[in-house]
Amino acid sequence: MENFLRWDNDLDRYIYLMGIQDRNEKLFFRVINDYVEQMLPIVYTPTVGLVCQKYGVVYRKPRGLFITIHDRGHVYEILCNWPQDKIKAIVVTDGERILGLGDLGAFGMGIPVGKLALYTALAGIHPKGCLPVMIDCGTNNKELLDDPLYIGLRHKRIQGPEYQDLMDEFMEAVVRRYGPNCLIQFEDFGGHNAFKHLDRYRSRYCTFNDDIQGTASVALSGILASLRVTKTNLVDNKFLFLGAGEAAFGIARFLASALKIKGLSEEDACGRIYLFDKDGLIVRNRPEMVDEMRRPYVKDMPHLRVFEEAVNLIKPTVIIGAAGQGPLFTPGVLRAMAQHNERPVIFALSNPTSKAECTAEDAYRYTNGKCVFASGSPFKAVTTEGGRTIYPGQGNNAYIFPGVALAVVMCNIPRITEEMFVVASETLAGMVKEEHLAEGRIYPPLSQILNVSLRIATRIAEHCYKNKEAHYFPEPPDKEEFLRKRLYSTAYESFEPNSYPWPEDIPQ
């Protein structure tokens, strides 16, 4: 840790950790395990965003497979080039929407690499069973096309039938090479493709989209935990979203499903959810077109283009930011939330930190310490004017996707359902103790995330066996013990030889 801490910036610390991974993989994961709270912001958000932006400088060796749009017809051959033939989990991206940073093309490979490092560090999935994949179709980022260190295709991004044919071939090649139970996690695709891929493949492949389902699951967990602070029921709340892209809309859809489970009709559930995008509040009479998916959330009310005005009109109990456009939860917005609610719930979920809708300090300052706050990237503890120290909750997807992956991989679950993510949300919310809530947290401390992953995986395994969705047989009677015994171990065995007595009368 002394060598780690002597670096004065997080990018150099990331490079140092990757060097450890190259030299001693077990040590790399042991360090993350032992120092989760310090390491997670380096190997994952927010530092991974900077890593992707600087990937041409950071790049030392290929850590995954690069498949280009010009490799159509040969994807299976490329997969066969990977030295490991027992791959259990793949994280794939096309680099079109990396965090809140936009199109980073092939530089987006830093995301699958970071995600799969957490599969091992936080869920114990063996690193040899993990494969990062970049689908390189070009980039529309002119800055990268002019960058001499850019490692991807130097042309505009190719979309349309060619792109879809490549994705279909990739999915088929994965099943042919690694079998139908190989988990494929979609990550940081553009919003127009993210929902399309999820709807196209979810019923035929073992797949999920973390930006849509993982983000939604961790957000719902935070909302469920916040109910214990606000002393309200889920169905009594009104939710206003800033942003209507894949993350925000994914949360909205997931939240509507949760409200229906609580007894509301489809119309009433959608009626409690309001969407505000770059063109303003999504209402019936606005000039901008609303697509078919978002139409259930259209409201009959004035078309407002200023978010603060929407807050004052709707008087939401919860605002959720996932627009990736920076500090749009202004002091006026935060004061309005405090004016309309005794305990306003404020989620600033955009990553990295520079794209967050507000800081934890601003949220507590402008609501006079009343708010229940969570963010996508980590913020330090805040001490209010009254001397109270509050620990902001971090709505990090890392609470969810490693545990989901662990259950899927170990129990041979061929299809990943929405109900599995609901189970994950409820399990995570149930692990928040009263002392955590008193400190301002609505998620367990990150130091407990290994136990969180195992608990989530256990509950999902129980759910799937109960519903005949798990295909590992015979069914383990003790699911937690079954999973625990199969975790990748970072423990070092002792190399000290056994000692035994030597006869005293024999010279040594």
C-alpha cells in the first residue's frame, strides 16, 4: 500500500495496479479484497472514466478481444483465438456511450476490463473464466480519429444492418464456442441500441444490460431503504427523473414494475413517474416527438423546459438524476425539494464524478441536512453546520451485478429475468442496518460488498431453483455454502515445510 499511495494521482495508481495484475494476478485481487473502499474508485468509477479517455496512454497489453465490423463472417474464429476455452462470463461494449463521456470508440475497452475485475474481486468468479470484448465499429468522436495514439478503427461509426448482423453473429458465435449458459453482459452501448439489444436477445441468450437493469436494481434498493427514513410507502411517492436515456428510463421501467407488484395498475404506476429530458418535461402537447417506449409516462400538464419549475409544479418526493450532463440539480432545485418535503430523496447517479447532478455537500447544504442522498460516484463524508457527520450513500452497480453473475454462472441459469433483479434489490435493501441509516447511508458500507454479493447470489439461487430456472443438478441443499466453496480464493497457502523432531543423538 505504501507504493500505491506514493502516486499522487488516480491514473498513475490505476497503471500501478494493472502492473501488479500482469505480474501477480492473485495479489492484484487480494489487494482489492483487502482494501475495497480504497481500490474500488480506482479500478471502477470514477477513475475508469479517465482511464478510457486516456486509454492510448494507459494501454500496455491487450486484456481482451477486439472484434471489428470488418470481421463479419469470422467472429467465431476470433473467439477461438482466445487462449481460455472455458469462458463463463463476457462483458461486451461497442464504446458508443462510455459512462457520461460519450463515444470513446475502442478506448471503451477499459469498461469491460474493469467490470470483469470486479466479477472476480467482489464475487469470486475465476478470472480465467472472464472475457472482455470490444465490438469496434468506428467512432464519431473526431478528437479520437485525429489522435495518433487511438487504437481503434479510424472511420465514422457504422450502424444499420451491417452492425446488427455483426451483433447477431457475435451472440451466435459465443454460444457455439462457450455454450448457451455463457453469461453476456452488455455495457455502455448507445441508448438506441441498448434497449434494442436487450429486447432482441434476452429471451434467447443468457444476457443482461447493466446500464439498464443493474442501475435500476441498485436505484430501487436505495429507494426501498430510504422508505425507512421517510416513513412512507413506495406507492405514496412521486418520482421525477432528470434524463430519459437508457439508465433513467431503465430505472423508471423497473420502478413501475415494483409499483405494480405493490398493487397499482399499469396506468397508476406510470402516473407516479415523471420524465424530464433535454427537451423538457415529457408531456402530451410538447412539439418534440415522444417514442413508443416512453409514451406510457406522458402527462397532461404544461410543457416546462426548466427542471426547477417542474419540481415546483409536480412536488416530487424523489428526484433521480441520470442525465450525465453535470450539476443540473441546482441550489434552487435542492431548496425546492426541501421546501416541499420533510425528508426529500435526492439521487445524483451520473458517472463519473464530474457528470454528477450535484455533490453530496451541496445536497446537504441546500436542504439543511434534511435530504436522503445517494450518488453514482463516491463522495467523502460531509459535516453539517450543526456538527453532524453524514456518510453519503453510493448507488454503485457493483453492489448488484457481481452477485447476479455469481448466481447465474454457478447455478447454470440460462435466462436472466427482471424478477432476479427485484430479488437483488430487496436483498441489498434488507442488508442496510439502522446504524447505517443513522449515518446517512442507504447502502451497506463498501467494505461489506463481498458479503453483499454472496447474499444476493444466494437469494437469486433460491429464487431460481424454486421457479425451476436453475439447471445445475443435483440442487444444492445449502445454496450459500455451495456458492462459498466455489469462490476464487485470494488466500496464500503457506510454503513453510512441515517440521518434525530429529533424534538428539544424531548429528545435524
